[in-house]
Amino acid sequence: MRYTISSQQFDHLRRERSVALAELFSKEETDLLHNELDKALALKTGPGDKSLQEEFLAGRDLERENPPLKKSLHLSKLGQIAAPLFQKKMLRLAFTQYMLGYPSPATLEEISSVTEVCGGLILSLTGEEAGSGLFIHTDFPLEFPIEAPSLLLAFSTEKARYRQQKSDPHTNALKKLGYGFGDRLTVETHPLIIR
């Protein structure tokens, strides 16, 4: 489905710092994505019950080494919607966060160790809103708990860099990929989703 963004939706995003869009994913696409996320999280956390904090920490960037999950995200489709909403010609996937809740209230800016983040998408994975999403600006207050489970996708510009962000529980995660603070992100780890 190709989305046309109305002037009312642009205005709502500008005023309220968020805009809800229905049916970004079909029921089948949403079910597949949800299943792939659950499998990827289970592989990362191992067997046994995990705390909310442990699941949250394990839920970052699950698609990075999981081609079926990455394919089920339909990043180019989401980029075609996000780019005009955030008024950017090029967008990079800054990070994803599979959320079954969140440890404390925050904004996208506060939980991002990536600079140049211009917005995000909270995608509902279950219930009546499954497949629908809330596009948000970086200063939109993320009042948790979000109706779980959901997936947060953060979008940045092509010039994004890795930075230390003490309020991001994942602030040191990219060091495992060879990044140092101040390094520009590459397409190998943070793909351009629209050019």
C-alpha cells in the first residue's frame, strides 16, 4: 500500500509531535514480523524467564544479524512514508528496539546514541491496532508502558554519528561493531532506507 500524507497529518505531526497511521502492515505481515521478533529475542536471551530490563536490553537491533527479520521490516516501504513526514530526502535506520515495556519515561533523543535522529515509528504488533504505527518526533514524550508488544524504529539522516548518551542503556553497544564515539555510521550496520 502506498501512503499519501495529507496536509492535516503534516500539521498534526508538527503541532502534536506525533501522527498515527493505520494499516502500515497487513495482518499477515504483522504476524510474521511479530513471530520473527519473538524468535530473534529468544535466541538472544536464551531459555528461562527474563526481567523487563533484561528483555529490553536484549531487544535492540535484533534485525542486524537476522535476514528474515530484516526482510519482514519492509524498511523501504517505511522509508517512503517517513521521509516526507520528517522532510528528509535520505533516511538511515538508526536503531530498532523491540519493546515489551520500557524501564522509564524518555524521549527518542534521550534513548539514542546516534546523532541526527529525526524521528521514529512505534509499530503496534498485537490487538486492534496491529500493523498501525505512531510516527514521532525526537522530543515526543514516550509515556510507557506502551501497549506491548511493539517495535520502535528510529530514523536518522545519512550524516549520523555514534555518540555517548548516558541516558541510553545501549550507549556502548556499537563499540562491539568497531565504532568509537564520533564515528560516522556506515551502511553495513545502519542501512540507508531511502535515498
